[in-house]
Amino acid sequence: MSTGNHKKPSPQREVSRRTGRPTLADVAESSGVSPITASRALRGIATVDPHLVSKVREAAATLGYVVNPAARALASAHSQTIVALVPSLSNQLFIEVLEAIHEVLLPQGLEVLIGDYHYSPDEEEKLIRNYLAHRPRGLLLTGFERSEAAQALLAASRLPIVQMMELANAPGVFCVGFSQQAAGAAVARHLLDRGRKRIAYVAAQLDARVMQRGEGFRHALQHAGLHDPALEMMTPARSSVAVGGDMFSELITNNPDVDGIFFCNDDLAHGAIFEAARQGIRVPQRISMVGFNDLPISAHMTPRLTSIRTLRADIGQRAATQILSLIKHEKLENPCVDVGFELIVRESS
Amino acid sequence: MSTGNHKKPSPQREVSRRTGRPTLADVAESSGVSPITASRALRGIATVDPHLVSKVREAAATLGYVVNPAARALASAHSQTIVALVPSLSNQLFIEVLEAIHEVLLPQGLEVLIGDYHYSPDEEEKLIRNYLAHRPRGLLLTGFERSEAAQALLAASRLPIVQMMELANAPGVFCVGFSQQAAGAAVARHLLDRGRKRIAYVAAQLDARVMQRGEGFRHALQHAGLHDPALEMMTPARSSVAVGGDMFSELITNNPDVDGIFFCNDDLAHGAIFEAARQGIRVPQRISMVGFNDLPISAHMTPRLTSIRTLRADIGQRAATQILSLIKHEKLENPCVDVGFELIVRESS
DNA sequence: CCTCCTCAAGACAGCGCTATCTTAGGCAAG
DNA sequence: CTTGCCTAAGATAGCGCTGTCTTGAGGAGG
């Protein structure tokens, strides 16, 4: 029933024509103020009479008005979005980080754009390029390693960035994480404390953090004079329970005297524990095993797995809080938050 | 080196002023065509001279132009976004579905807005309300149950919707999944085939799908005259390995004669297997156990877990393909795709 | 009583695109 | 050679908001 609309808007608009959704103009009209005032009222800008604010809010609720994010982003030159990039969604670890991020940011009216770059710097760069077009308010990234082009894009964007999982103390860098080296070293000391002499490092999915763990572990063993490079087993293959079992078999076949193993993550350790049971190799009697991340299942298997508990939820929560502060141009008392880690000693060692 | 073209834009714009990013106008200028032609060229609209298209593409690449999604969405009244809602991100199951969805949609230039509603219909409704404001091209939802308000919002949006995980054959409904009832029944038949007589169903996180599985399972047992309601153990608690162990302990204490258990998912079964080992209860000799979903670890534990393999990647991939067809207004040969399931028999039964 | 100041509310313009209409050529038919 | 039709390219307008300037009313000060 629309008449030719031309210059003036249609005389009676129940609801805007293009999308069938109410617009700010509808809210303004039905609450008897101008659109700008309605906009300000809904955004909580202080200069609006509280009485008008409640009128506008009511009208919006009645109409079921929800701001059009595209229009808002276009007019204000930035969206209400935070980009969060992780190297993998298959790893429970990052899911927990993302959940914590959501918990902090969604109540603030921000949206989280999740990107999974499958451990590929090229994919990460592409995601950054595409997501920057959304004019996000800030980015939460995993680790510090990325392509030069990606770094250039990020620098040019001048957006707040918080990097997660690792630590660095360069000026102007914001991060939330823990020292992967220190965690690796803690595992080494634990195995040494247990009297182990032939201690191996088994790793897959060799990202920067896995390498850092190995580094800390190696240094601690070297310090004790018990480092044997032949006992470092690494594969770029994606980490999995199956790979853990296979790597364990190979290791123990070639080095029957191994009496302690640090797995770069729990998946591998799970596979090894299952395989050891199948081969009749007693854990921890013959071999102590330690995992990394302390996934939920680790506390329940037989033997229960010793692991480094990483505070994923903490990391997500604090990184999100940091980015919020940066958006509000608040001073951060600590640009680089160390959430630490915890060695959870269980039956497997 | 452009001169002021007519009203009064800045005399020389290297790059647009507001955001520091190149705009379509920049691309148009540097390739010597009008902005509309540039727009059409970049969108692959056929009416543009191929020669011009490549000129525009080159200019865009040189400038590092990426379309402003907000402006595009505002002008065209819809975004390049597909909303995907899942009840939980903590469950590996849904992660695999989402990854498959990404794999199909990202190459098409679509973005995926992920929402996790934590099994709460209220949260789901809120997500739908907020995400509809983005004017997505379509929605991928989990299951059929949702609040009336949510259903009304969806209906009013007139957007393509594909529902995942379950099946229904109502007209105008698009779905990709499998029969949860049939899967439950298959497990029951398997346990009956193994000669089990006292067969229990242990379930947590009682969503619609868990109940459907239980229903199929129960009917099959009733059919065999071996259904005992006392052997159904359900808790609304979130499913976990720990809960599985606890429920198993309680079940076996109260019903020492149980000789077969169907767990509504693998997590619970894992916990039960670990707990049984600890209690010296032999699986499958004394009790057969069957899980659901066939998570990766199930194939590796001791005993290896019999489970229903669900084709998560298939579901995601096909649901995404369906929504693509719907967007393009293509006829779907099959509005309701049954991807089936597979009983993987292993040591635990 | 008038001026100056403050501040809430509104007018105005424009963000960067695309839908739609219009125009300019090119070509076949008469 | 004209007419009409087609197609490719451009002109125009406007999506729904918000940044910024302007207005006007009320209060303080001389």
C-alpha cells in the first residue's frame, strides 16, 4: 500500500520500508524526539534528559528496535566488534579462551569476530586483512609470530591489540599469558626431582609456544647435565591422541632406557598412556609422563596424568579486559600480564 | 593527482579521509572508471567489459582495497554474513560442524557469525534478535526447539534457515542431520545382540537430541521386552568425564546386575570406563559400554570404546551447501538431508 | 535590563557503498 | 537513412545512522 514516495517520506510509516525493521527514525517519532536525541539516548550519552531517555528506551523496546550495526559502523567509522584470532578451533584450549572473551565482551555490547587460521601465517594475514575492513575496535591475537605483511597491516590500523598466550616486554606491546619456557623448565625439574635420568621431550604441531616449552625444558635438563638431544622427538604433524601413541612407541623402541617423558600437550600424553597400558609398560613405575594444558580428561584417566595447568579462562578474561581498557583509553597499570601456570602432580609421575 | 571534482571534496585525496583506507572511489579513480562500474567489476557483475574488470581488479589489488562491509550492507540491505548458532562450543562435536561450515562458506566470500547459547533458549533468542540486525543472508541453527519469540523473529525475517543435527519433514523446513531415535535404537539392538539383559541408559545435558536418543533406545528395549525404567539415569547437569564416572558408580552400586550401558555421549562413557578400571569392573566382560559421537580419543582408550559415529563434518558441509543454494534461490532436490550414522563396534562391547 | 555563557536538543551533512534510473553508443530491421 | 531496441557505462539518490555545528532557552553577572 505504499504510495510513490519521492522527496518526503511516506506519510505513515509503521516501519521502515527497506528491511521491514524499525529504524531510529521510527523510535524517535514514536517517542516524540528527534532522531539524534534518540540516538544519544540509546547510546547512553549523558547530555540527554533522563526523562527523555526512558521514553526513548521504552519506545525502542515496544518497537523491537535494534540498531543497524552497518549504519552505525558507517556513520561512526568503527564497528562494535572485537576480532579474536586463534590458530585452531579443534584445540579445546582456545575454545576456553574464546568463551572467556565472550563472557567479558558481550555484556559490553561488543561482538566477537572469531577467526581460525589453522596455524597458517598466510591464513592469519588474510583474516586480518578481511577483518580490518570491518573497522573493529581492537584485536586479540595469539602469540607474537606473524607475517610481515600482517604486522604492517596491524601497525597501519593503529588499533589496540592484545596478544595472548605468551609474554614479551617490549614497549607498547600488550599481552596476557605465561612463560612457556618457565613451564617447560618446571616440568623438567619435576622429573629430575623424581629421580629420572633419561628424560625425553615429545612434541607435535611445532608452533612457537611448543618450541618455547621445549627450550625451557632443555635448558633445565642441560643445567642438570642430563640433556640428550637424541631424546627430543618432534613432528610438525598435527597433534592428536593417535600421534601420541605412535610417537611413544617409536621413542620407547629406539630408547628403551627412557624413564621420563614431557609431552608438549595432553593429547599426546593421553595417547602415550593408552599405548603404554597396551604394551604393559607401567606408568609411572618404569616411565613418568607429564602433559601440558591439563585438559579435563587428564584428571580421570588411569593413571591420572600429571600436567601443567594453564589458565585459559584467565587469559581470555584478562585479555578481553585489557582490550576494553585500551578502547576506553584507560591507562593500563600492567601492559603485560603474567597469569602463571601450575604443575598438577598426579599418578603418571 | 586529482583535482576537486565538483562540490568540495579535499583537493587531493591519496586515500579516503575518515578511516585511512582506500575506498571504491579511489579504486575507480585510479582505474579511470566511475565508482559504480568499479563496484560492478569487483562484484563480478556480468555487464562490465572484461577488460575494465581486470583494470579495476588490478587497481584494487595495488591499493589494497577491501570493500567496507558496513557500507555494502547499508546500501544493499543485507550483509555477507551467515549466522551459525550452536548450543555449546565446549563440545568438540559442534566445533567440527562449525569448521565444516567455514570451509564451505568462507571461499564464497561469506562470513560466519558464530553464536553459542549455552543450551539456553533465552540466550538463543537474544542472539537471534541481535544477529538479525546484521541482516544476514541466512541462518544455520541447531535442532528445532526454540522459544516462540525466536520462532516469530525468524519467520518475520523471511530469511533462509537450515536446521542441523535432527530431522523433520515438515514442508518448507530445511534440515541436515540424522535420526537420533534410530541411532539410539541401533545401540539397543547391538547390546541385545551381545546377549545383554540388564541394559541402562545414562544421560546428562538433557537436550532434545539426548532425549530422542533415549526414546529410540527405550522403544527398542521395550520391543525386546527388556526395558526397565529403573535403569534410566538422567541428570540435567552438564555432561563431563567426571559426571560419567560418578553416574556409573551410582548406577552400578544400586544395580549390580547391570550388564550393558548406553551413554548419551562419549564423555560420560570415558568417565565410566576409567571408573570401571579403578573399581576392577571388567569391560566388556561384565558390562558392555557404548558411547555416542565417537570422539577421537574413543578409538584409543583401553578398552577402545564402541560408539555411534556421527558425521559432524558432513552435517556442517551439507547444511552450508544448502544455505548457499537457498540464498541463490536454487531449487533443493532434498530439503531434508539424512546423513546417517554408523555404529563403530570396538572392545568395550 | 541587557549581555554573556552554558548546555540540552535539533539541523545538517555525509560515511562508502549499491539499486535504480538515465544516457550514449552500436546494430539490425525497415 | 531513420527508427527502435539493445547493452554498457554513468548519474542520482539514499540506505540508517552519528559527528559536528547551530539554535534557543535559561541563568549569572554587571
